[in-house]
Amino acid sequence: MIASYYYWEPQFTKKEIHVINKHIQNNFDQIEDIKLSAHSEKGKPLKNVNVTQLIRWHKIKHLVKKVYGFADYVLTHDYGFLTYPYPEDKFVNLTTYTHQNKNDYKWHVDQSNSDNNFDIKGTLLINMSEDEYEGGNFEIFHQGIKKVVEFSKPGSMILFHGFMNHRVTPVTKGTRKTLAMFLSGPTWR
């Protein structure tokens, strides 16, 4: 059986996380428009976050390229997907969740628009939190709800199929940060 997700122990030290976060803070291209994020069928936003900073791959790849390679390998060799190289101008998302607003991200899937000729084959998340936080649990739905407790460690990574339902529960204390990459490939392959 193919795993519902892949997990990696922390790939970045606290110091490296700080450097990456600071680099994004100083070089991001834009703030995500919440209207363009996941919505319910009734048009209500599912993403309730403090901010999502978008930075183009060519500006950040020197800091995170090694982990992109891990994810691409799993998608092509273990899942059997065809994937495209990550385009230089594609965004990488740094999302910040804070306890003040009990930020969360309701159940959703990461998928491309049906008009596109590609699918999101996998979502790679890296825990970029610099301080301890409570709540903000990552959960995936695979034959029931699975709380991925390992992902609460700063620097840890998780990769899962883009079409798998997942969510982040409300942050109740502190600040949670995650870096997201959406790896794509040809539709249905």
C-alpha cells in the first residue's frame, strides 16, 4: 500500500529556519489575496490565517532546493507520477497562523483549476515555526481523520497527494509558520 503521506524528521535547524523566514520577509513578492485561496461551495473562504507571503522559486530555491528534490523523488518513484520541474517564477507560500485570531485552515484539497492541463501531484509542507505553539495541528483524512503529530516539530516536512483532504486546526497559543510548495504534472499521469 502506498502511504497517505510521507514525513521527514527536521531538515532545517532553528538557525536555518530563522534565516529562511528572514529572507522571505525581506524578499517576498506579494501577499496572497484571500479571495484566491480555497473556498467552500458557497464561496466562503476556508483559509483563516494571519498572512501568506508569496515568494518566487528563483528567490528562495538556494535555501530549500534539497528538500524539493526529496519530494519530487517520492512523487515520481514511489507514487509513479510524472512531475514538471518547479518553474522559476512559481510561488512558494509562507503562511503564518497566530493565536490572536485562532487562525486555522478548514478541510480542503489542493488542486488545480479544472480548465488547466495539469494537476497538483503533491503538496510539500515544511514547519517553519521559530517558537513553540499550541493547536495548529495538521490533520489529513485517509480512512478517517489522522492527526500528524510529527509535523509539529520545527524543520520537519510532510508530503501528501494534492487531492487528499487536509486541514489545520485553530492555533490556540503562539505562532505557527509553514512553507508550502505545490508540485504539479500532466493531468491524470
